[in-house]
Amino acid sequence: MEIQELNRQLVKILNEWDPFGRGQGEYDPEIADVIYAVQEMDKPHDLAIKVQSIYEYSFEELLPFDSCLLLAETLLAVKEQGSCDL
């Protein structure tokens, strides 16, 4: 899977997540930061902490860790699936 296709899939998942109910298109800076983190990290726990901090920084509200962990596991599974195709 090409990096662009991987990023499109990650963006789709992140847009659908909508943790604060603000609608699609309201998280573009956060999505970009999370996608960068997905590229750099391989452990769901570490990625979940990063996701939580990205959204907390932007919205000054702490998301539940379990929600971030589930998202991190999903994102890393997509990344892993993409790397298997190479």
C-alpha cells in the first residue's frame, strides 16, 4: 500500500472518530499530528498517550484513555496491514 493510500485510510478513520462531536473537517491539525505519530510509533499504548495529548492540547479537554487506546490499536493495525503489502 502506498503511503498516500495509508494516509487516506488513517484520515478517514480519524474523521469518523469525532471525539468531541464537532463534525468532519474540524480536526485537520490534530489529524495531521496523529498521522505523523502513527508513522513514528509502533506501540498502541504510546500512540494512545500521544493522541490523548494532541487532542487535550487543542481542545483543553482530556479524552478517556480507553477511547484513545482503541483508536491507536485501529490505526496501527491499518499501518501494519499496509506494511505487509510492500
